[in-house]
Amino acid sequence: MDMEQNQLPVYLLTYDHGGYILWGEHFKERLDSAIEWLEKYPSFKLGLDNEAFAYDQYAETQPEMVAFLREKLREFSGRLAIGSSTYGQPLSVFINEESNVRQLTYAIRANLRHFSQTPKVYAISEHALHSQIPQLIRLCGYEGAMMRTHFMMYGYNPTYPAGYGAWVGADGTSVPTVPTYDGQGAEFGITTYDNWVLTRWPDQTDRSLEDFVEKFPNIHPLLASRYDDIVLRCEGLTKHVEERREKYQWILLDEIPELFGEPQMNFAPGANEFQARMPWGYCGNHIFNRCRQGELSVLTAERVNAWVVLAGGESRQELLEESWRKLMVTQHHDIQICGLLDDERKFLTRSLEISRAITEESLEYLSKQFATGDDRYVMVYNPLSYTVCQTVEYEVSYPRGKGGEGFSVWFGDKEVQCEYDVLDYKENRISRVQLRFAAKVPGQSIRCYRIAAVSGELSGETGLSAMANTVLDASPYTLELDEYGIRSLKKGDICYFNSGRGALFAGVIDGKQEISKGIWTVTERGGRVVAEYIGAIGTVDIRFTMGFSGELITCRVRFNHHGEKIGSTEHSEEFKANSNGFVHENKLRFVIPMKMECAKGVRDLPFLIEETDDRYIQGNYWTACGNTELGVACFNKGAMCMVREDEGISIPLEYANTYVWGSRMLYGDTEHEFAILPYSGSWMAQDLHRKALAYEYPLAAYPVASGQAGKWNEEVTFLKIEGGENIILSALYPEDGAVIARVYETGGREGSAAIFSAFANVDGEVNLLGEDIGACDGNLLLGAHKIHSLKLKKGAGKNG
């Protein structure tokens, strides 16, 4: 290190972490102390790390406070700054692709809307880092990043022996970054060394700034940073620095790129170097499950409303944005990991109301565009970017028993195989029927099916049997069932497991290791087989159903609780060591007794899929575990973890016990939904990501009125994406008179895509903020893990 660098001051950066979720209506009181310090200490500089949602919220409830802050930002320009990098302060590893995007873009827009400023350097308090952050923040205009998790209760990042470097993401995007130094701290339940100093010296610790400087003699430039709660700001330290201005210099985020110069080395951390943990099952997993519902709901609403816009209808951009805002604040780390159920109900309920209403309104508009005859009609829509074939269920009513004696389903002039259950009839005239038929719908398309009340194949008598021990034939699987659960699972000559005793649910209930015990009832109706298990584990009642859709085994379970303690209480209750909520193998969990040698875990992360050797396999939409011979994937709707156990694989569902942020006991019903996909061979040959998305965003039916003179016939396609199976559409939404289509490469290899629409023309590529970044006619070359956003302008386009 040259002499000039050795003579640099020690830089100090302090940002108050808080916002509406933490401080509610009392935020102004906390802000006043910050202003007081700025007036009292001329060299002091301070940033505000509130979730950007807080500014939208206060603009509605306390506009005078926002006006006050705006005035103080002008008065203390260069010394007081907004530091909010995300809209709802999420733990970003465990929210999906588009939630990651919107957390960034909505924060920037809120900052600019209220204060005409937003940080140029991405920084966070609690863990919101993963290996796609460089690409995401570059596409939002950030000039740099802090690769530091200041409070590491739920995650931490790798450390490096340099003062400044280039953080290279999974796709190759590079961004200058201040790393966490080797020795600064990287483990669960602590803060970084300097964050501790800046929040507790001299009142609560002997560690001083001088100790920090001595600990890192070879780091230049040296930065001590604090991103922590407002109440953890030490005036004694501030006074100490004020008296030593020649040695220490307060800075703000935006000063880092100019002050720190050129990166000294490259950092290229892999996905598994960002360590993360979550209290899966806490609050009965209610908040995680509901956040998933919110993501699915608003993303579906966006896509169908984008179709409406392309078809000449009205954009619901403002309402969609409101739904996103309510969802993103529900993804706030305090709501999720502190179990703030009142906040979850307040915000997420509104998000779901909005997005579901937009979906309903949009589908109604689209249904009116089809030309129909005198029969009944139903449209089936596919929000994904590739063809999906699934069984669709749809209920049809015929007033006054005019339905006839049978039914058939047609797509154009082709009859579609169907089954139906008669729900209501009179004198052999059917008035209400539940149809099931196999629909095959291209990506981003709607198909209109005709229902003729003339003939069909009645789905026979229901076969109903109750048993303790039985062999179940559910093509393509054969299962042995007993009172404890599933004893064996086979597909032809492939045996996934074969145990001496069945397994289904296990867990520590009221301090005792328990397993489920109950009775199976199997219902066979036409080609559909449903197995239902009613029993208990300890004093927790169970009602579990298992359906079979091709190779996918869909699972739903309802538990009924009476305040039982669920999970381990064997670990220390000291704050740092508190790990009861993270001991997943003791929670109430679904058990798959597949024992596999040399198995690898696989997890779906934001814009990335990664193998892992971790015992806990944590992912978003899906996780998997297998070797070169056999494996099993879990497609989840909130239960985002698989556990490697000695006896196989488990999926933790519920925890209700001692926890650092407060125990949340369970009473009454809780529900969970997930699907299991056993497979043979390598996971890479299974197309797991697209299958998981098809489970999350299934084909759905909506009625179409008879006797319409619409402009569409049997099928309409709004957007075509031609390319490999590794090219996925992550979003399609209306924005400022255009429609934005975002795609990404998911397989870690180069690919190409041709994107076009009969309703619009591709009008160039944009960044994540919708700003033009280059010409594009819809033909893309995608590098590994790359994200591209295209702007579509309504007009006569191409059919391909």
C-alpha cells in the first residue's frame, strides 16, 4: 500500500435503520434527535435507512412530517441523506424474482417522488444480498454497493482482505463495492465489528474506533459503517469523532465511489457463499404462505391486465402498483421473522383484494372478445411463457334441468377428452356438473372451449374405500399405505423408497418426538384418484389429501391445534445462540423416507438455480435433493425448505415454541399446500423450474357468455417467446402507456430468444426502471443468468 493511501482518514458512515413498521406514528420523535445532532456536531453526517414504503405511508398519514424531512434534507444537503435501497426491507434471498426487482424500483421511485434524491450506492442493514444483486442494482442505475450485512441474525455474506473491490455477479455484471473485511464478522446472530463499535461505544462496550483501526491495519481505504436502529446511535462516539477530525471523517453513501478510487481486486462470490436462514414454520408458516399468495396474485393480475391493454382495454397500472406496495411491505423482515400478524393482515389482505379484483375485471373483458354460439363456453388461460398441459376443472350450471344427459368438450372441431361429475339433476336431466378435461394451452395464450350438452363419458360410480393397510394404484405410481403414512412408493420398476413402517408427519410435540397415526380413505372417480388421511400427531389433528396429476403428487394438509408446543427447546436462550426456530428437523414436518447416498441439494433462488451441500435446502418456488439415480423435488406454496435427515427428506411446516422475537402459539386450523415430484436420473434433465412454475401458475378457467359476436375465435396469443427451455418470462405488465416484458436465462448457459406479438411492436430494451438502454426488435442473445426487459408499444405486430 503506498504512502498516499496510508494517509487516508478512517471513513465513518452511519445510517439510522427504522421506518413505519418499526416506529409507526412515532417516527418524527426519532427524526428530531438526528436533526439535533446535525446542528450540534458540524462534521457529523447521517443517512436514513427507512423502508421507502414509510415515506408513502407518512405522506398519507403525517404529510407535515414528510415536508419537515424534505426541508431538513435541503438545509443539511451533503450531511443528511436518504439511504433507502428497498421498498419494504425484505430478506431478499427468499422473495421471488419480480419481488426483488420491484423492491428496488419502487424504493427509487418513492425516494425521488418525495425527496428528489435516492442513494447511488446500494446498502442494507439486515440480509438483502445474493449473487444476482450486482446485475439487479446496475439495471436500476446504482453506481456501487456495500457488500455488508450489518445485523446478521438471518444471513451474512463472504468476507475479503481488501478495502474496495469489484463485486462480480452470477451473470458477470460488475459493481464497485465496499466488502465486509476478513475478521469483521460473518456468523448468525451478531453485528459486524464496526457496527458494534458505532452503536455501543463508549457506553456499552470497550471496543473503540481505535481498536477497529488497529484490527485492520492493512485495509485502505478503511470504512467503519453502521446500519442499525435509530436508538443505537451513540452521542459519546459522535463527540469523540468531532474532536478528532484529522483522523476520522464522516461520509455518506454517495461519496464512496469518488473517495475510494479504483477497485483493488475482484470478488465473485457464489450463491452458496451468501449464508441465510429463516424460521420456517413460525406462526404456522402463515405469513410465508400468504406472501407467496400475494406474489402469485399480483403477477397474474399484471399479466392478464397487460393482455387487456394489448387488446385495446384499460390499464390498471395505479392499482397494480398499490397491490405491489402492500405486498412488499408485508415482505418486511420484521413482519416475517417477528410474526407481526396484525400488519400482515392489514397490508397483504389489501394487496390480495386489489390483484384479485383486477384479474376478475381483466378476464371478464377478455372473455367478451370471443365469438360464441348457442352452447356453453369456457376459456382457459396460461400466464406462463411456454405451453402447459394440465387437467382443468370447471363447474357448469343449466337452469331448470336443461343440461341434457351427457356432455362433451370441444376445441374448434376437435373433441377433448373429458370427465364429469353430476352435482344436480332431476329426472335424468342434469342441471349442474363438474367438468374435468385436459387443456393444452400455448404460452401467454387463451383457448376457448365449447361445452356441448349432448354426449360424453360419465365418470362412473365413485369408488370409496377406507383401510389401515393397502396398496394404492395411482398411475404412474404404486403406493403402500398404512396407519403411519406411506410405506413405499414405486413407479414401474423404480422404487423410490420401501420402509418397514409408513411415514407421513413427524415432529416434537409438547417436548416429545411424535409421528402421525391415522386411517386412509381412497376415492376413485373416473381417472382421478384422491387419497385422504385423517389422524393425529400428538394432540394435533390431521386432515391430509394427496392427489395425482401425471407424475406430480399434489398435497394439502390441514392441522387443528390446541396450543401445543411444536419444535425444539433444547438450545440456549441467549440472544446470539437462540436457534430453536432454526432447528428444522424437530418441527412438525412432512416426511419422505428416501435415503440417498451422495445426494446433492438444488434450490431455486432469485433469477438463479444452484446446487448445495447444505443440510437445509432453502429455496423459493422449489427445492430438490437427489443423486445420479433418484431424486425428489418439492414445489411449494410457502414451505420453502427441505431437510436432509438420517431417514430421508422432510419439509418443515410448523413451529410454535420459544423464539427470540416472541413465541407464537397455534390454535385452530392451519393449512399448507405443496407438491412432490419423484424423479430418476440427474435433476438437470427434469425441467424442474418450468414444472414448478406451472404448479404455481396453473391453467385456469373463466366463463365465456354464449351468443357473442367477438373478434376472436378459439385461440388468441398475446406474446410469443421462441427460444430454449432455459428462457423464462418473469413479468409482463402495463407501464406508462406501454407493456414491459421481462425475460431471463435460468440454466446458466447462453441462449437466444425471439419475442414478438400480433398486438404490439418491440420498441427497444429498457432497464428495470423502464428507461431506454438500447435498440431491440425482439431478437435477443442472452448470456448465462442474464435479465432483459423489452418495451412493447401497442400496434400491429408480428405473428411469427
